[in-house]
Amino acid sequence: MDQAIKIQNTASDLHDVTIATTSGATVTFTTVPTINGDLSVTTGTLITGDITLASGKNLSVSDNATLSLTGTSMVTVSGTGTKTFGTTSTVDYSGGGAQAVTAEDYGNLNFSGSGSKTLPAVTINVAGNFTTSGSGGTSAATNPINITGDVSLSGGPAAFNAGSATITVGGSWNKAGANSFTQGTSTVIFKDSPDIEVISGASTTFYNLTIDGSTISLDKKIEVQNTFSLLNENLILNNFSLTLSNATGLSGGSSSSYVVTNGTGRFIRTIGGSGNYLFPIGSDAGYNPAAMTWSSSPGATQISSNFNSTPLINPTGLTSTIYGGSEPTPITQFLDNGYWDFTADVTPNVFDLTLVADAVNNMGANDSFHSIFRSPNTGASGWTDAGTSPVPSAFSTSTITLQMSGVTFMRFYGIGRSEEYILPIVLVDFDGSNVGNANVLNWTTATELNNDYFTIERSLDGKSYEEIGTVAGAGQSSTLLNYEYTDAQPYLGTNYYRLKQTDYNGAFDYSNVISIKVNGNFEMGYPYPNPVVNNVSMNILSANSGITYLRIFDMTGREMYAEKIAVNEGLQTFAIDMTNFASGMYISEIEIDGVSYRNTILK
């Protein structure tokens, strides 16, 4: 059957009714028959008004078939009767009068026609796509609507009124009509799609928007009025902007879920009073967030942000006194991950700025070689210190976090680095060696200017340093001077050292980092008594003296005890008071040069 058929005679009751037509062909009940059996739409389209099946009889709409409802509601079943919809079937509420939408597990769900649609007060599940094209609109949704496929919204005002519902979408979003979506206080969640989904059509205003497992690509600008949540996967701006209108409305933001500013699109935040404001932005290559903090009123009410992954041109004639020292330090390079671009509705007050540079290929050798600079343009000239007192952290060969205080607002920000500092000394050499149980450090200066003293700093991991001693400087010198410092109790394993040189005026700079390894055999005996009631003891046999850490963890990995211990050459016994430990199993650990020595303790 490949044409439209209208069935008008209902003088006789019908029993089982099956609609099976060529795809695209329709059967229309112009007057509703009485059906005493099952109603099955296997292919094609059935257009019908209200139908009530006999008790215990079933409705089924097969994959790729369509049931178009022109009456007041869904086909009614009763008793043990069921309604079954194939995952690619379509139910179209197409009436010209008011219609009540029932809660079903639909395939595709369409709202068309001029009649209004009243949504149910229970969950609707849509295995396929959800489409509106009618002029009647819907009532405000109050309960969840779970849509596995795409959402396509067109038609009259409030063609879909989301009300206070949670709308979960597994596909793309297209809003064709300017007024076809009313956000209310709803939450739209883009969830668990393996593909890149698109928000397109007319600009959409969401109340709450959550990215949780679907990568979303913008083809139109969007606004989020209340809460924007980044939980899993990214939102890609392309050349369109996202505006967050609530100053406290950002939730989440991490390397696994951020805003990709890969074009001219911008992430725009409303800012209110004092506090910290995160801009969870980055490129296709990595997460490069920024955070601005005001201790009092920001002055501005909106900040627009973009991270551009194009490497900056290396600066010309840029120097900085931020690092300390007697002379300005030349800044020779910008990190090649890109730069940050900010605008504001009005110039904000001075703030603290934190930038995270990721996917960097030209990182400096030391975290303190880096600082933040600002410019009104992205050329080689015009760059100046962004603020004062840069504090580096989270440093590796490809990423660094820099926090800077007293920052004055300007359009562009980048992270610059120096190959080495202009020191108030000329350091010819800095090295060291292990001698017995000690590490001996030696360094030589060619000249010294206002050199007050050296601080020797030591680290177990090459990141966190501690001060272990000082050596007086010569003040002024133009001849070679040799210095020596002995670390009598180094860590067992690899020790990292650096020199901190301090001027008479308090300015300071750092040397390069050297490492010295303390070799030797090491054994840790089994804890006793075990089980333990109060004190547990353990024997340690070491071929060298040195310092290490003795730690105890519970079975969840939580550190319960930590002590820096001095290990002497030979056999030693260490006791730990476990009186206040809860009953259970614990792990004792000593780590030396990346090797963990562990035992189990039962309390």
C-alpha cells in the first residue's frame, strides 16, 4: 500500500487491527472505530483520534512506524494491556485541540499541530529524537525527560516549556524558532554521547546547563542564567560565546571538562563582590584555566575570556625586576602554549591572577624562571610585568601554575621565561659529591656585588625544598672565590640541592639544581610485636647514615603517622606509639630513592 487511505465506516466493531503500509503511506481513521483486539502499527503511519482498546488488549508501534494522535491523548489500554514502542518508532501528538501527553517509553516523540500539550507529572523516556513543530506549546514540565537522541525545537511560543524539569539529552540540540524554548528553572544535561554533539539554530538561553559525558560544539551563542556545570567532557565554543549570568554559578572545571576556546568565541562571566572567579578555558591541546581574585569590590561586573593557542612572538627588549637581584632580568621567551585574552565591561580594580600553562614545549629548567606579563597587543613589544611576587607551583616539563598579586588589568597575558637570571654574583661552578655519610657541596664565584649570604636548600623530590644551612658571602669581590658546605645528614637516596643567593637589600635569586645520590644497602625488619597493643618496634639496618621518612598508612591509603628519622650506619630500632590507633590493619613504609620498604602491622 503506497497511498493515503481513510477509513470512515465504524458500524461494525473491529477485532485485531494491523496497519502495514509501504513506508511513508498513511491510514487515517476519520471516525474512531471500536477495537476489541490488539492494535499494531508495523509499517507506515496511522492517524487516529482517541481509541480505547478492550481490557487486556495491546498497542504496539514497530520500528520506523508512526502513530499520529489527533485526539485528546494516547491510545488507552486497560487491565493487563500494554503499550510497546520500537526504539525507532514515532509517536506524534498532532492534534488541533488540547492534548494530554502520557508517560511512556517512546521511540521518537513529536509535538505538532496547533493544540496545546499537557506534560505528565512523571518521567518521560525517549529512546530516539524529541521534536516540536506545533504552534500550541506545552505546559511547564515538572518531571524528568530523558532523551537519548537529538532535540529539535521549532513552532510557536513555548513550543517546549521546560519548566522545572531535568532534561537529559544524548544527542544534539537545535532550536529553530526564536521563542520555541522556555527554560524556566530547568536543568539540561548533555550526557554520555560518544560523538561530538552540536547546539545550533537560534541562540538558546538555558537556566542550568550541565556537560556530563558529551562533548558539545556550539553553532550559536548560548547563555546560562543560573548554574553551568562542567563534570566530564568539553564544551567547544568555535566562533560563538557562552555567557554565564550568575556570578556564583560555575561548578566544576578541570582538565577532563573545560571550555575550549578554539575560535573567536569567548567564555563570559558575570562577577559580583569579592572572591575568586575561575575561567575554565583551554585549547584543543590542553587545559589552560585562569582565576581572578579580588579581596574587595572588583569594580567590573563582567569579564570576557579567551585562550588562544597560537604561540606569542618572543619579546623584544623585555626585562623584569620581579625576580630580585641587583639588575633587571632579560625575558627571552614566552611559553609556546599560547596566551590569555581578557576584556571587561569597565576596567576592574587590581586583582590577584592565577594562570595554568599546559602542553608547553619550551618550559624553563626551574619553576622560578617564569613570570606573568601583560600587553595591550600580541606583538613583540609593549609587554610589562603584570603585577608583583610571582609564586610558581605544579611545575613539570610541560605545565606550570603561576599566581601573581597586584595585577593591573590589560587585554593580553602571557607567561615569559628567562634562560638565567642576572645575578648579583657570577657563579662559575656549583657541584657536589658524596663523601662517606655526608654530601659535600662546592661552588665558585667570579665576581660578587652586594652579596650578603648563600642559603643551601635541599629537596627529596626536586620540587619541595627545605633550608639546611647558610654561608656568608663576600659582599664585593672581583676575584675567584671558592665555597664549601657539608650536609652531614643527607637523605638516603637522591638529594637535590640549590643555592639561594641574597643581597644586602633582601633581594634573592636561585642557582641551578644539582643532585647527589647516597648509595648503600638498606633493610627494614618485620615490626614487633605484631599484633601490637601499644608500641610497635622495627629494626633498620643501613650501610650509610642519612635522613628519611617513616610513615604508617591505613588500608584506604590515608596517612596516619609520619616522622622524619635520622638513620645511622648499622642496626637501629625505632618505636612508634600506636595506643590511639583504631583496631585494624596498617602498612608501615620507608621510601628511599623511589623504592618503598613496606610491612603489615595488625592492631
